[in-house]
Amino acid sequence: MELFKFNKNCGKKITRFNSDFIMSRIIQTTQVAHISCMHLEKDGVVGYHQAVSPQLLLIVSGEGLVRGEQEDYFKVGAGDAVFWNKDEWHETRSAEGMMAVVVESEELVPAMSIL
């Protein structure tokens, strides 16, 4: 399991084309990618299981706990990203609720793309 940030502080100011915003890069793919939005309600859980492909979890709102193959949980919240390799065992929980974007693709290598 790898933990990353994609919040405003990790972004880069964009001014090209008279723009004025901050962009936090996340990932680039050339193969098929499945992108989903996951809503965990209060006391929601994504049970302990193996990832069917490399998987990136991008927390958009709320907070929760994640773990990989070890039993240690890590607190995550909006602006955090978690990466699991294919076949890696993992679990996600939220006591108060959480919304996240899930990206799954055989070629995900987030450390090369996240700023």
C-alpha cells in the first residue's frame, strides 16, 4: 500500500490560456481504466479482499481508515490517495461516511504521475 496526497498544496498553479487555477495531477493511462465513485455511508466498509487489478482510491470528502496486508490502519481524508497493487489484500472503513473516486487499470503507477 502506498499513500499520496492530491490536495491543493500538492498542485501546480496553471496560468496558460489566461487560466488561474491549481491542478493536482493524479494518473495517466494508455490502457483501459475503470473510474468509479464510491459512497461509504456511516459505518461503511469495503471488506478485506484482494485487488483484482492495480487500484487507486482518491478520497474526495469525509474520512476513513485504510489498511493493506498488515493489520495497521491509516487515517485518510479529502485530498489523500491510496494505491494498492494487483492481488494486494486491503480494506477501507468509514465511521462517519466518505466519498472516493476509484481508478482501476492494469498499468497504474501513481508515483510516476502524482505531483
